[in-house]
Amino acid sequence: MQQLIYWYRKYIPVVIRKNIKNIIFFIKSLSSGYKYSYFQESIRGFARNARLSYIATLDDDPGTANKDLVNFSINWIKYANENEITVKETSKPGSQFLNQFPGEHYRLLSALCAIEKPKLIIDIGTYTGMSSRVFLDYAPTSKVITYDLINWKEFDTYLDDEDFSSGRIEQHLVDLTLEDNFSKHKKDFINCDLIFLDAPKDAIFEEKLLSILSNLSFTNKKRFLLVDDIRYHEMFKFWRSINSPKLDMTTFGSWCGTGVVDISKGIDLK
């Protein structure tokens, strides 16, 4: 075998060897693609929704090792397990998921608000306002600033004009990955107590925003970043790039991934 490898490397030109390697890679990719497609389609027969995800070791990801964050999460989980969310709008889309626990993150959000009592919450990805509704109801003395590209009134929303006229919540229609846009809202991010990142899930937006946030000089206080959809395979690199203390709380949050990061001292990236 070693002799064949020697002859191959000695007598086959580099260009041809590269082409052979590319052909082999292409054939393997076709095989893998079929395997994963078959898996994805077959598992959908057992679940309401299913996507490809990943498994990876944690010992080579230093950000995961943090006892304080584990202690925080234990308190949140206990509260979420014992306290249901009062659902006022049962006809609204997704209302059946507000008390899905485990499986959805809304009761976890309510627990974080009730226990940590954040004064300023940033909600990135307003959509129908389900998360913002939980923030308003379970952190009654807080201010919520929510960001999106589409006005909240365009959806069958959980929010109303009274919420906004009260001054407790405001929405900004802006792309935060553009630095000129972000600079106008920088002070709010520096002063916030909780950031909920529920963005496009393509990792492009998330990575750009995280890079901008990592350059901020945060005040040193208890502060958390909650990230949705971290189990999407597109989000693997993004989640892995965070070096700050973090914890994958998917079992007690959203089925597609919930991650919490302690950013009390800012955001550290690899």
C-alpha cells in the first residue's frame, strides 16, 4: 500500500491529483447530501417540525465552563417549571406555544424577567411581539426596545397602541449590522440588562452584530444575552465563536436551540 502511495505521488502530476481529490469529494458530498436529506424527510414523519442540526464536544469550547451561569439557570428553570404564562390572546398565532415547556422559550423568558428584574431589555426581531409581550408582563418596571425591519402593525400582533403610548416599549425599524445605524442606538445596548437575539437565523446577521457588540465598552453589571436557534447548523460557527461564559439551554428553551451568555463584562469572541 505504501508503495502504491509513493508511486501515485511521484508519477501522477499535482494538477491531476487535485482533480481526482475534487471528484472524490464531489461523490462523497452527493452521498452525504442524500443521507441527510433522507434523514430529514424521514424524521419529519415523527415531529411537527424538524431540521438538520449537529453534535459537538464541549471540552474544547472554554466559554461553556461557568458554574455561576449554571446556578442562574437552575433558578430560571425552577420558576419556569412552576409558573404558567397567563394567555390573554388565545386566538393569536402561536399562542399555544406560550406554555410549551420544555419545547419553547417563553416561560424561560418570563422566569428570567421575574427573577433578574432587568430594567432595560432589547428584543431583536419583533415579529408578532410574543417575546416583547412576555417581557412587558413579567418585567413590569422595565423598558423594552425592540428592533425589526417590518413594523409591528403589519402582523397579527400581541402588542397594541397602548403599550407604545405608555412609553414602556418602542420599536426601531433599522438594520443593526450597519455601523452607522447601530451607533445611533449604542447607548441603549451599553446600558441594557438583557438582549434577546431572535434574528434571521442565517448566522450572517448574528455574526456581524456580535462583532459590533464585542467592540462596545459595556458597564460592568449583571447582563445576559439570550440567543435563539443556536441548534441550526448555520448557527454552529456563530455560537462556537463566543468565548464569554455561555450555556446551551435548549432542553429548557426552544426546541431549535436556546443559548444564554453572561455578558456582564462584555462580549469576548475567539
